[in-house]
Amino acid sequence: MQIARDWNAKHNLEKIGYVTRFRVKTEYLKQREIKTVGSSVHQEYWIAAEELPEFNRNIVGRIEVVSEYRGDEIE
């Protein structure tokens, strides 16, 4: 949420940040590296752009948007 609100909504071209929730097959994620980005509280699986088709095939169920932040609404 912090990255979507404090970075994406303020610095990307569209000035919008989304927080999504979805499930990914465990066996797929076990093969991926976890990287720390920004600070120690921000960790993410590192998926290379050329691996996105395989990543997408390993998503289970629906992708939900749980929060949306717009730069013009943030003080």
C-alpha cells in the first residue's frame, strides 16, 4: 500500500497506484528469488519481464483490486 500510495500515485505517468491481491502456485514461487526493494519492509518476488507469460499461467483464481490511490487526491 505504501508503494502504491507514496510512489506510484505520485511519480508514474498516470498518477495512479493500485494494490492487488491474488494467489500464485506455491511450486512456482519456490523457484523465484525474493528481493528487498526500498527498505527492509518492502519485499517482493523478482519476476523478469520475459517470464510474465509463465507467471500469469501460475496465478490461481481472480485478481482483486483492494486499494486505489490517485495522485490528485493525495496531499
